[in-house]
Amino acid sequence: MGCKRLRNKAEKVQRQKSYHNIDSAESIGLLFDSTVQANYFSARRFITGLVEAGKNVEALGMVLNEEMLRYYTPSPNIHLFSLEKITFFGYPDNREVEDFIKKDFDILINICTTENLSVDYVMGMSRAKFKVSVKFKENDFADFALEFKDDRVPETDELINRIKQYLTAISRK
């Protein structure tokens, strides 16, 4: 029920679609899964590299429960939300999530390697100009989706490297 409703809501989101690569993007939103601590550190390294390249980066990560929030170091450009706080439809019920999706990022990069309705909500409802993600079977809200052989699910670092490779190699016309 939540998936169909989300698809309908996402179709109504007004955004100015435009292609960006790493060079042309000034603002980048990053969506990541921090239910596994290694993914959090992978995301932090990716964010550091983008910031060092002069990009304005804001990240949103999900955790399983409120208790997990204590295990992560607060950062001004990394926000976390708990999968415990969701609406009846399975969407995140969090002010930081709502603020994040309203931002007009040049690129929104989803480095989650598993599909999740809360992540789909952020991808679908985001006003980002260009959305990048791994290809998922259900709700694929990306403008540019990476596929892996045999529907293999990549590790987070592999996905980050592939996204950087493509968004660096492709030129903006």
C-alpha cells in the first residue's frame, strides 16, 4: 500500500530536472544506510572527498532504532533518522528528512545497497535535480541507475567507486 501511494506522491513532486556530473555539481545530497557501522564510515570518507573537492555536501543516513543514534559522532552535514519513527504508510516521520527532501541539490546520490521504503520515500520525494542510485526492482526513482551483473548487490565502497567513476567520466553537454 505504501509503495503505490509513494509512486503517486512522487509523480507530483515539482523539481527542475537537469543532468549534473561531479564537476558541474555544486551541491550534493547523499543518502546512506548506517544500520551497519561500516557503511557510515564509507559514507563519511565519500563526504570528505567531495568536500575537499569544493562541493557543498549534506548527508542523510538511516539507523534501525533511536538507541543507535548514540553510536555515531554528530556532524553538521550528516543527519540521521531512525527507522522506528515511521508513519502508518512506512515513510520516515522526521523533521530532518522533510528538510532534506525540500533541498534543491544538484545531485542526490543514494549509496544504500538494499531497497527500503524509507529510502524510496526520500528518493521519490526529493526535489534534487539529478538522482543517482543502484537499480532496484520496486521503486526506482533515480534518473541514473547503476546495474550490476546477475542483479548482484554491491558492497557500499564498490557502489561509491562505481558512482564516482561514472559521474566523473560522463561529460555534461
